[in-house]
Amino acid sequence: NTVLKIENLEVSINETQILKGLNLEIKEGEVHALMGTNGAGKSTLVKTLSAHYDCVVTNGAITYKKKNLLDLDVAQRANEGIFMSFQSPIEVPGVNNSYFLKTAINEKRKYNGLEEIDAMEFLKNVKEETNKFNIDRKLLQRDLNAGFSGGEKKRNELVQLLMLQPDLILLDEIDSGLDVDAIKTVANVINSMLDGKRSILMITHYDRLLELIKPDFVHILNDGKIAKTGDYTLALELDEKGYEAIGIKDENK
Ligand code: ADP
Ligand code: MG
Ligand code: MG
């Protein structure tokens, strides 16, 4: 069952074409890793999927759960079960984190015809999930991302993931700047969420995360397209030999 189908996608940022006819299909339960040199357009792809205002789609189609994704706004995409972890999450001073999360959950529930979660049940769920993965709950009492360290932002996103239970998870370098223990927590949370239905598209440069979360497919983005696709061994080969040796031109050089 296909969850996400991207066909001939062309995307520009500030009138510069970044994606140049990209094709990608993700089925239920699959884990896809997206790799590529700096500036290849990896973030542009996931930003486009989450309707980021920087990204202008000039051609192609994106189908998500049989719907035209491009017809859905940011909130609708979230409510349809897409979760995006940004490379640098925004800080929202003055908005309590716990309140924000509860609101997001209730928006999604309402959109899907469910009743609001009651405050006690919300707290109980947060407690259970954070205990399971040893995540400090104090983050929830603070303002959203305000003054959070890199590691705290990522842990906070893990809490959001666990509570929102999305169907398609987009991770943009969630492991960057994390210590080994935090990377393990990320992997534990992600692996616990792999239930054969939920799908993941993860951008990473680091093979440590890929060792812990074995992707079914590894794609290399180059010159605005998927230039190479393989299984987990492609990431290992890349780590060992580098981009040039596997025939990918590094446009930064
Ligand atoms: P990656 O995530 O693979 O490192 P990005 O998708 O972030 O690459 O960037 C792809 C290209 O788009 C780069 O050349 C980058 O400089 C450019 N780019 C990204 N965001 C902007 C922006 N807001 N304005 C102008 N150019 C941008
Ligand atoms: Mg980058
Ligand atoms: Mg990036």
C-alpha cells in the first residue's frame, strides 16, 4: 500500500530550481533514508512535503494516502498524519509546550472526527511515554523550544512524535549534534513506532543512526533527483568510500 508517491517533482526556492524531477515512492511500514552532499536539496524535499513557504512547487505531483498533498495546507497535512522534524525547530516564547502539544493532538482528533482528549488522560499518556524512554518531562512545562538546547529540542520532538502517533514521519537530521545516548533514545523511540504501517523518511549523514534504525531503502539525492537507490549496504558503502567513489558528484567541490 503506497503512502506517499512523488512524481517528477520540481521545486524552486527564491526562483532557483532545487529539485529537478524527483521521483520517490514510500509504502506502508517502510523506512527510507535520504542522503546526499550538503546543499543537494534534502531539506528542500521534506520542507516541500510539509508545505514550507520557502518551497515553490513548479511541476510534478505528490500523492499522500490517495489525496493530492499539494491541495492540503500545513495544518491539514499534520492532521492527516504527517509529522516533520525540522533541522532547526522554531522557538515560540509565550506558548507553553504542554498546552501546544495538547492543542495539536486535539486539532488532529477533531479533524479525524474524534473527541478531545481530556486533561487527565493527556497527562497520563505523556507520563507513560516519557517514562518508557527516560525523557525528562520538565521540558513540557516550559515555553515551546524557548532556550531549549539542541538535545532538548530533539527530545521534545520525540515526545511530540510519541503523543501524535503520525503515519508518515519526516526526520531532517534529527541526529545532528546529539550525543550517543541521545541518538540511542531517538532510535529507541523510532523503532518502537515501527508497527508495519507507519512509514519514515529520514535524512541523515551519520551511519550510527542508520545502524540503529535499519532503513529498507537508501536514496542518494544529487542534482535535484534521486541519483541512486539501494538497501542499507549503500549507506555502508557511502560511509566507507565517500560520494565521488560511488559516482556522485559533490557540487560543493
Ligand atoms: P540539504 O538539506 O541537502 O543540505 P537544502 O535543501 O537545505 O540542502 O538546500 C538546497 C539548496 O537550496 C542549497 O543550494 C541552498 O543554498 C538553497 N536554499 C535553501 N534554502 C534557501 C533559502 N531560504 N533561500 C535561498 N536558497 C536556499
Ligand atoms: Mg545541509
Ligand atoms: Mg538539510
